[in-house]
Amino acid sequence: MKERLEKMLQRMLARGLTHMILAPGASFEYVTGKHIHKSERLTLLGMAQDGTVGIIVPLLEEGTYRDHDEWTLFTFTDEDGYEVARNDFVHFLNLIPSSKIGIEQGQLRLFEANALQEFAQGFVTADDLVMSLRLIKDATEIKAIERAANIVDQALQDMLPILKVGMAEVEVAAELEYRMRRLGSAGVPFSTIVCAGERASLPHGDPSWRKICEGELVVLDYGAMVHGYSADTTRTLSFGDPGHEARHVYETVKKAQVTALSIIRPGISAQDVDKAARDVIEDAGFGPYFTHRTGHGLGLDVHEFPSIMKGNDLRLEQGMVFTVEPGIYLPSQMGVRIEDDVVITEDGVRILTQFPKELVIL
């Protein structure tokens, strides 16, 4: 944690910031090694330009954050409220109205901003500052993601024998989440997606009580968590013979994904990976029906840097972890997505999720 805080300080100073304030979220967890939920109780980490770090948490969290040389702790009770502890936190960090304070606009709520507004108004969007620290995963982080990837693979393999026509989408989601928990997942990093038939054309559709019919394609997008790190995978299954057109759509998506995977290596740009997948789908005539980027980074957040998309000329480096997930979504007809998690190695790529890509017909 000391090394991560030091790197954050270096980036903060290079930006000309006097302070960095983090609210609970993945970056907060990254620099403290501690997970805490957002709640109605004020919780913040603050770093000043001299390297001083303060953390304000409710008293009930004191046991998690005390006895750390890296920061000074400020606590409050529910009965007393946060104001006195907040004042001490602000004065400790020397926050003043002219301070230039980096924040993650995707994490800092109006609640936290209002708690500081009397003392500091110079908020500067700096979401990418800490995210850039998290972009390259170390061996421990990769090991956690790989373990989560093993869980998602095994969970689906274990439940194949029970899948059958007539099951509701929510039943499939529940069975999948149960098996991931049994295999060691600490919950799910996002709501499990199970969408059948025409509902599979909704890339982020929630599972419903709709029953799966004979011959339908079913998209399963689900994830596991190990030590806070996420795996995220998608497979499309067929409950009976889906017919020629559905097979054609499936094989197009599979070809797009395999093609994109085949070019990944250090030095290639994120947008080149996106183009490799997109070209296959466009050449097959389905271009307008691939409606999202080809992939996203994975880590403490299930969606983080790098974005694998057009316009992102970021060069891929060893230690980056991201998804490759092209899809085709034909409105009111069907949808197909195939998603794997990968890590950039010294001279290529390693695919972490290994469930077969051949169409499974149940």
C-alpha cells in the first residue's frame, strides 16, 4: 500500500494538484487494501501534496483502518455525526478554498462534496489518475482474476446437466450464482444476465420469469469475484437446434472473437483489437448490430481501463487485463455474445477463461 500511495502522490504532483480525495470504491480499495461500502456515513481518503494521508470513517470501521503507519485516522459515532471528525480531517490535510483537489467524479457523490464544500471548492476531475495506477496488474492481482476465471468456467460446466427447455431465465441465473458461490466466489460483481430468444437481443437485459423455449439461443453473461477482483464472461447456449440462421450468427461472432484474440500482443493498440473483431462482423453484413465496444478492462472494477474500442490508440502492455466480447443483436429476433478475459504477457496474450467456444446445444 505504501508503494501505491507513493505512486498516487507522484501522479498528483505531476498534475499540479494540491490534494487527492477518494470516496469508497475500487480506487479507495486499491490504495488502502481495505474494502468499504458507500453508505450514509461519511468515508473519505485524503492525500496532501506533502504525502500526508488521512482517512475519515465511522467508528464502527475503526478496527479495519487503525494501526497503519500510512495514514492518520479520524472517526465519528452515529450519535455525534461526522462534523467534528470532518473538521479535524480537513485541518489535518490543510484543505482550503484555493486547494486544487483531484476527485473521481464517478465515485464522489454530492453528499461527500457538500461535506467538504465549506472548506474546499477546487475540485478537479482526475478519474484517470488512479485508474492509470490500476491499469497494469501485478502477479497477485492476475492470480486473483485467474482464480475468478476458473470459477466462472467451472460453474457453467457443472450446471450444464440441469439445463433444459422450460426453465425460466431467473432460474438459470440463480443456479449459476449458487455454483459460483460454492466454488469460492465472494458474490457477483454485476447482475447476472440470462436472456433467451428475442430477449437475447438486449445486451444488458435482466433475467425474467420468461421460460426458455425449444430451439432458442440463450445469452449468459456472468462474473465471479476473488479478493475483490472480477472475472467476466459470456457464453451463448442453444436449448435444442437453433436453426441455420442462428448458427450463422453464432459462427460469425465466434470468428470475430477468435480473430481479435489472435492479434493481441504487447504494442498493438486497443482500437486495432476492436477493428479486428468489427471487420469480421461488418463483412458478414451484421455491422449495425454490433452496438458496443469489443472489450473493457478488468480488476477491482468489472469495467475499468483499457477500453477496447475505436478511437483508443493506447498501446497494450504486459499486465493489462481486459475482456474480448463481440456480439450481434438482431432486434426482436436473437442475440449472440462470446466473451473471454485475457492478460497481456511478455510476448503475447493468455486467455484466462477457457470454457469452449463451440456452440453448446442442450
